[in-house]
Amino acid sequence: MKKLSCHYIISNVIAYMIAQTNNFLWCKYWVFSKEEGPKHTVWEQLLFFAIAFGFAYGAQFLFLIFLVEVCHVDKMLAQFLGLFVYGTVNFIANKKVTFR
């Protein structure tokens, strides 16, 4: 972020977009590979994964903006703390909906 002179919001968006391809493959074939019950098709999983990402990213993004703009937290620390919001919301959504 600092070396590329990239705004913290742009670097946040780019990082999460790149990570999604990797995340889907890990979730599908490793994290939730042994889930019981009927499974969604791959296309349904991709759709639900994208929706779960949207919710998780939205929660993280609002948290990031709140920390930086309202609470005046360091941008790098705010990015780090936002990972916990994103990870929690994303895991729960994917476990309960995408890969059930």
C-alpha cells in the first residue's frame, strides 16, 4: 500500500478481489469438502459465495471506514482489524448457505 502509493480504499478493494478466486477453491475442496447433506451445484455455490463475499466485504468495508474516518485509527491497523470482521461473516455465511 505504501510502496505503491495506493489509496487505502483502492488497495483494500484490489486485495479482496484477488483473494476470492483462491478462497473459493480452498473452501470448496478443503474447508467444507466433507459437509453432510445435499449440496448446491458449482454454479449455485459460486453465486452464494459471491453473495457471502458481498455481505462480508460490506461489513468489513464499513468497519474500515468507521475506524479510519471516525475513530482515526491507523489505516494499516484498521485493515488488519477488518480481517476479523470479514473472516467471521464470510465463514458463517459460507458454512450455513454456500457449502451446506
